[in-house]
Amino acid sequence: MQRPALSIVIPCYNEAACLDLLHARVGAAARGCVGHDYELVLVNDGSRDDSWAVMQRLAAADPRLVAINLSRNHGHQLALTAGLDLCSGAQILIIDADLQDPPELLGDMRAAMVAQGADVIYAVRRKRAGETLFKKATAAVFYRVLDRVTDTPIPLDTGDFRLMSRRALDAFLSLPEQARFIRGMVAWVGFRQIPFPYDRAERHAGETNYPIGKMIRLAFDAVTGFSTAPLRFASHAGLALTAASLLLLVYIAVGFFTGSAVQGWTSTMLVVVLLGAVQMFVLGMIGEYLGRLYIESKHRPLYIVADVAGPVQGRATLGFRAEPVDAAAGGTDVAADPCGAA
């Protein structure tokens, strides 16, 4: 297979308003670096607007654009996984569709990769324009807590905006887990990884596709995917409560022998509520890990591709690519290849 010098992978969800400008800016940045030796991979993650129709129009006019339409909304991390699995470039740029991450930084990122002999150039956010104080504060707290509890060092204040070598991507694609925290997984594979500071711009159009609920889910995936600290909390809490129980027993014994009875129900109820809260938290965390094991045990494909527009060279090693509908056969599907052969 003749690999293009560069693949640019962009997951999209309800981004119809951004796609034309995105295509123009990303294409110009790619041509400025590698000429026409690139591919642009857009992944439609079950959008409810006209994103897929716009992608098809762009793919019809640009032979270097590959548009991938997933069968439903799989979520940002799985949509990005689909694009990375199906791209074929020697270098791979990951960028979001909202243009908050400037594609014009591609040249500087490639130069840094060559100059420092790196396999990954990850972008570190110095400023986050257009974001609320609440989101900035929660993001800062999240990354720092994650850094304290995870076994794998994950860079602070980074998103998925990064440039990767093919060997780093191939190592990443060997990780098959369902609950994916891609920036942590890329950090886990190792190789030489270099930070690239930049200022994040405001969103070009539309609304954020990461409301508070999805952010919390991503945080759970990050912590449970890269740390056993919540499980260790159970043993630590058990030891602490055992010590507290012994102290309480001594207090009660002293009160019994000195004739000063313990008054009221307040202290008793406090202990009961505390024990109940700790037990429920521990059970919840155990359930979270068991749930992940249950999902992994099914060995389902990470994503399903319904339609493709443009020349896909990659194979769906982590997902399933359905064959197109055979109109001549009365609308029935031709046999699907679970390996997703192009």
C-alpha cells in the first residue's frame, strides 16, 4: 500500500456549519506542508444535522477527502478511533472539527517532530478562549487529580490535538479496550513525546458537544482505565474505619467504667451514616470496574461503519465496516467483511 505522507483525522458530530471552512483551512495547511500527498479523514458520528450530506459533497469534489459515516452515534473517542483505524498516512494529525485547534500549526508541529526525533507532538493549551470559568476550573482540577491517581503519567492541559508517527499509531491501535481515553492511551504506549504549547481559539460555530454529563463519563473512563486507586480506597477506608472503631470502643469502655453513659443518638447515627456512605461508594466503584469487565468480555467491535465516500485505504481492525447496499440486487446488502477490507 502506498501511504500518503500525512493523514488528518477529524471526528464530527453536528458540525455542518464548520465543515466548509474546516476543509479549506485544513487542506491549505496540509498542502503547505506535503503538497497533495495527504488524506483528510472526516468521521460522521451519527450527526443529526446535515454533516453527512456536506461530507459527501466535499468528498465528491476533493479526491483526497475520505468521509466515513458511522451507523449511529458512538461518542467522540470511538469516532476518533474509527478514523485512526482507517487512515493510512505515515504521519497522523488529530484535530477537532470546531476549529478551536488551529490547523495552521501543522507545519510547526512537523518541524518539532523532526527536530526532536519525537513520535508524538501533543498540544498543550496555554489559553482557552471562549470557555467558561467553570469549564476552565473543572478541566484544571480534572487533569491534576488524574495525574495524582493514575499509574501512567498523562500530560496536563492537553486534549486530543496531536501529531503522531505511524509506529506510535500502530502501537495505539493494538489496544482494543471499549472505554477509551485516547490521550491517556497515547501516553501509555510511550515513545518520545514532546509538548507543543499553543493558544486555543473560540469555537467557530455551533455548540459544544461535551456537556457536563459527557465530561463526567470521560473522567470516569480516564480514572478507571488508568488507575486502581478507587479500588485501593476500599482497603484504606477499611483500615481507617477499623482504627476509628477501636478508638470508639475505648471511649465507650472508659465511659462504662467511669459511670458516664454516652448520651443521645447523634453520635450513633453519625457512625451509621458514615459507614453506609463509605460502603455504598466502595460498592459503586467495584461495580464500575465490574461493568467495564462485563463490556470487554463481549468482544464487540468498537465501531460500525455504515457508509464511506472517498478512497479508504485502511482496514477496520478494531471495528466493522459494512458493505454498501447492492441496488441491483433489490436493496439487499452484499456480504459484509468483519475485517472491513477496503
